[in-house]
Amino acid sequence: QVQLVQSGAEVRKPGASVILSCKASGYTFISYYLHWVRQAPGQGLEWMGMIHPSGGSTTYPQNFQGRVTMTRDTSTNTVYMELSSLGSEDTAVYYCARTPRGNNYGPFDFWGQGTLVTVSS
Amino acid sequence: EIVLTQSPGTLSLSPGERATLSCRASQSVSSTYVAWYQHRPGQAPRLLIYGASSRATGIPDRFSGSGSGTDFTLTISRLEPEDFAVYYCQQYGSSSTFGQGTKVEIK
């Protein structure tokens, strides 16, 4: 069965960076886009970008460009998301999610369990 | 960027009642590229509807989606206790954006 397993909770100080991981299993890793979506406390869902594991191509929305980097390791079926210059507004639960074969921006049919990132001095 | 506005913000209903949730886009979206998700506290979001009206695998038929152009609707025909949650619409035709969510709470 398809599974996306994310790394554990992180605490960072303002200005620092964080790297989260998402390990995929149960399907052909290189054939499906993987995305990152976050939810800040009391807020809605926010799309952070996507990566195609086959060639590593990425697409980021304008509000995250320059601050987010997504990479992948095809030997371990894992994608990574690095977010830099953290501020308190980056405190959120971060999810990875997959789109079905042949789709790019959505829909998201499988999700990771979420990773809480807390930014605090 | 396509902005999605969901209404109402909160819907207070009793089990067994019908829920109608609205999602309005700032510009026309192909119905092929509209999805709805259910999000319960402490869980990952769950895909309910894609392509505006197609139910995802394992989703009960009390959930239905409709709409076109700029106006889309998620209907829950008879609320079950497990349906009280937050619901988000998403467009994925031009990049990806979510609405701000509608909370369905027990009256």
C-alpha cells in the first residue's frame, strides 16, 4: 500500500533553516509528483511547491521562491524540503502529499502524517 | 494566482442534516481541476472529490460535488458523526491553491 512517512518534529530559532524528509513506499517513486503543504495554527492549507522525483524538477509558488528547496534521493525513495530564514510565521504542520500518475498540481491522493515545526527564540 | 473563497466559514448542523459548502474562484477554473478535502484534527487531510464531481476511492456516496466556472459545491447528504471536520476546496489547474476552509460543527 502507498505510504508517505515523514520525519519527526523540529524546533528552530528564528533565522535558522530546517530540512524535513518524506519517505515513500508502495508505488513507483519516480513516476509521481510529490508536494509539500503546510498548515499554520488556526490557518488553512498552503501549497509550498512540488518535485518530480524522476529528474528532480521543481516548481515553487512565488511566495516561497528563494526560501524553499526540494530535493530527492531515488536510492531511498525520499524527498526533502528545506525552508530557510525561518520566522515565527513558519510555525506549522508540514505535510508531503502525492498526486496521481499523469497529474501535476493535484489532486493529492495520499498524504504523509505531518511534521510539526516550531520556530521560537 | 487564483483565489478560492469558501462560505460559510462555519456551518452548525445536527447529525442527519444536509450540508452544503460553497467554493468560489476569482477566475474561471476548469471543473477537471477542482478537489475537496476533509481535514480532521490531528490527521492528514483526506481527498474526497476530484474533477469537481468524482468521488475518490472509498468515499461514501453521501459526499457529492458539483459546479463549473467559478462556483463549486460540496454536499453531504446526511451528516454522520465522523463528518464534523474542516473542508477545503482546491484548484489545481493553474498552480495549486486552497480555499480557507469551512468548519462543519455539531449544533
